[in-house]
Amino acid sequence: MALLIALINIVGWVLIPLTVKGSPAHQIAGMGLGAFITAFITAFIIYLCTRPAFDAATWGVAFIAGMLWTNGTIHLLYAHRC
């Protein structure tokens, strides 16, 4: 099951350059939206199957990791643009 979940993300990353056109801001928005949708669907399926316990620390770490990923993506896209 974990392998199938990982393959969903791989397919998403392969499709990003083919589907997202435009400025770096559009690319970041598209990657963020795609990651959010994939994570939401995956988390919902996992929650239905296993009923894991979520606490404030889990949400906090996930939120900070998302912020850092977005920040790194912004800097990476603008570094290649110059």
C-alpha cells in the first residue's frame, strides 16, 4: 500500500512540467495546489483505514515543513530565472 501511495506522488511530479505553464509564481501555485490535493486525498484514505492519532505537534511540524518547502521552491525557481 505504501508503494502505491508513493507512486501517486511520482506521477504528480512527472506531470507538473507538462501541465503547469507560465511564470514561476504560476508554477509554485500549481505545485502547491497539486501537493495539497494529493496529500489531502492520501491522508483521508489513510485516516479511513487506520484512524491515526493527530495532535498539535504533528500539525505544527507538518505546517512548518510545508512552509520551508514552499520557501525553498520559490528560491530555486527564481535562482534559475536569473
